[in-house]
Amino acid sequence: MNPGLLQTFALSRYPDRTAIIFQDQRLTFRELNARTNKLGHALLSIGLEKGQKVAILLNNCVELVESLFGIPMAGLAIVPLNARQNSQEHAYILNDSDTDALIVGADLFPIIDPILPSVPRLKQLIIVGNTRNRGIKYEDLVVNQPETPPDIEIDEDDIDRIQYTSGTTGKPKGAVTTYRITYNRLINTLLNLDQPILPTDVNLNIGPLTHAAGLMMSSYSIRGATNVILDKFDIDLVLQTIEKEKVTAVLLIPTMLNLILIHPKLISYDLSSIKRIWYGTAPMSPEKLKEAIKIFGKIFRQNYGLTESPQPVTYLGPEDHIIDGTEKECRRLASAGKPALGVAVKIANEEGFEIKPGETGEILIQTNQLMKEYWKNPEATAEAFRGGWFHTGDMGTIDQDGFIYIMDRKHDMIISGGFNIYPREVEDAIMTHSQVAEAAVVGVPDEIWGESVKAFVVAKPGASVSEEEVIQICKKRLASYKKPRSVEFVPDLPKNAYGKILRKVLKEPYWQDRERKV
């Protein structure tokens, strides 16, 4: 199998169109293809062999794009690291994955340097940027390499990536994908578009390209569109870039979108070029989504996915982003849409049997884009794939029309007085308050009820919100037993490297001296 097969579509048709824009750098598809091939040759030239692992620790940059395309060209497997993780998390992943080489940014080298003695298998360090650190300079390595594809025999079932989960409940697990699975993911992404990607499209990439944003970038790239890359989320920079580069599509996590909505200069920018705003990776409050639709129009698309089976698992298209229809139609803003083309979804009980619409159970999926296995973890693999379905660990419901509503992670459910309470439904109720920017809900010990609901609330800048207001707004929208018993106002909420709220960090002080955590 040729891992560059999909790239050749754009290369053969639009070789001189701009493929990548990053700061003052602009690469055509011809230049990107040449650089990708040169990196593939370079990695083989330093003694790496087909099947070995190459980790990447880079902020978004041109070299990251080259690495994501170039490593598989050499028959090597990518092990993405996230720049927001700490040294010990990196050490665990590098050791667990049996990584042989690391491509790291000079700016991030201080994170890696202290752990190098504890990662004995790591033999090759490749440094991107100006550095006096030990290791090989990236540019020195690739500069004199051939621009033709490496001559490597690759089978479609060879491993091309080990993507680690965020580890919100324990040690991260390595989700193994093959060249075949990566191909399926790209094709499924393109098949599930309500409008085709055109060569004239311009896609803005803000999130880490080693994760969800990377699949979106690849989808636009293989269709000959331009990808603009930012290495940080700065609201003014995002809005300026959309205006300057006439961006037509962008993927935003809810936190980014929420901050854009309250930005005082939002209306001063010309954002008329935007045709698609994708959102996902974390729950989006329906109230905030309504605000966004009023400002930007019905151009929103939601994809639900997970590390083991990235987006799209389900898809909510622009036609279902309704804010002025019936109550039933408007409620769909709280959903994750319907199963994507090529994906089977069912809501099941503990025994794995499908349950009725409206009942809450675990979301199980079948699709050709699922990971192959968890790396070196057959027990976790067998547990996840039991009964022939992949168990996502996400709890949800399905309505009579087939729309899927994600309630929460299974382990985040609160049990109070024998009743099940899902934090997200309480958070969504709190977010209807016009002065609330963010909210998170957890279960804390309660001598009478077992657990009680505690809310952590971030108010909008300059806003005033009281505990009683939060409790009353929940009582108005939810069963009384679901309302928070206490509310704590905080300046911000803890999040992991992927922008997801870390409820376990909020819960920990309340449970740390107890044997049971529920």
C-alpha cells in the first residue's frame, strides 16, 4: 500500500496551489510533497527501520505537518505527544510505546531533557528550530535527501500510529491504527460531508494537529484546499487570520467558541468568508450554541468521536441546528446528531442488549475506522470489544427520530439517594444563565444521600452571579434531586491537554481520604 496515495490527488491536480500557510511560510503541494519525502528518507538514513516508532513533540508548525505525512512514508509509526502534557506523562508514553526516535521542538526540549535517562530505548533525537541541545537538527537531516518517495514495501495492516488516550481515569492507553484504518478514517470523513471540500477552500487549524485537528487538516489537504496553521489560540489572531486569509472552515472546541462569542471586538472583523464551523471534542452548551448561530448563521457541524474512533462517529449537520422551530426540533441542539455513514451505533444496558429510545445506556459502536487494539494491553482490548461492539464508556440516549444524546462519561455519573444524575444535564442547565461562562458539576460525599451535586462556576468577565441564582435556574429546568447542593465560583476550570474539563481534579479533594470514590 502506498501511504502517499491520497496526497497524490492534490499533487497531480494542483501542484502549485498553496497547501500550507504558517506565519510567513507558504508551501505549495509540490513543495510539501518534496519535503515529506525528504523526511521519510532522512529517518531511514539514521538507521530507523520499517515498523519502528517515531514520537512527535511539536507545537503546530510546518515541520509537524511534514512529520505527520513523512513518518508513514518511511513505513514508521507515529506516536503523537501533546505539548501540554508534563514530563512524566511523556516518559510513560515513550516507554510504553517502545519509541525509537523523537522529533521535538527546541522550545519544548526542556520538558523532555530531564526524562531522557529514564527512556533508554530512545536512541535518536531530532530537534526542530535553533538549538544547542544534543541531537540532530531537523533541517540538517532533511536538506540533502531525495525528493522522491522512499522505496518501502508497506502492507495496509502495518501499524502507522499509536495514539494515546487522555488518561482521564487512569494511565493512558495506546490506540493502535493501521494504514488501512487511517485510509478508512479519511474516506469516511469525506463521505460524511454535507458539502464537498473544494480546492478554493481555506481551512484554519488551531488545535494540536497531532489530534482531532490533524484529521480535518488531512481531509482538506487531499482535496487540494489550503490549510492555515496557528500555533496558539489567541482570539484576535484567530479573527484576524479568518479576515486576512478568507478562511472558509474552522474546527473549534467549545471553550474557544465560548471565548470568541464574548470577545468585545467580534463584530469589528469581516468573517463573511466562513462557510463551515466544526465543533466537538467536548460538550457544547445548547444556549451558547444558540448564541453562536444567531451571530454566524446555520453553518455549524458537530462531529462526535473518540481516540479509538475519531470523528465522525455521529454527525449533526447545519440543517439540524434549529433555533426557531418546534420544541422537539430545537432540542436537537443538545444532541450529537445521528450515526455517521459507515458507523453502527446502539445504546445498550450493562449486559450489552439494546434498550428503548429515551432510556440511558452505554454508547456502543461498530465501524471500519475503529482502532485495531490497545497497544500491549490485551485485557483492555478484550473488555472494550466484548460482544462484537466497541464500548465507548460514554453514556447516552437515543430519541424516536434517531438523534443521539451524550449524557456523560460512565465514570462521571453521580448517584444521589439511589438516583442517577449525569453532570452534563446539570451543567447545561447552569449554562442557560446569561452571566455564566463555564460550569462543571461533580459528585461529593454526602452522609445522607451518598453523593450530592456540587457545581463549579466561572462567571463572565465583570458579571455577578449568586449561588441561589444557580440553584434556582437548575430547579426550574431539572428534577429537584438534580440541583446543586453547593456552588463554588472559580476563576477557571482545570482542563487536560485536549481542552476537556478535568472533573476528577475537582472531585479529588473531597474523596482523597475515602476508600470508596462513589
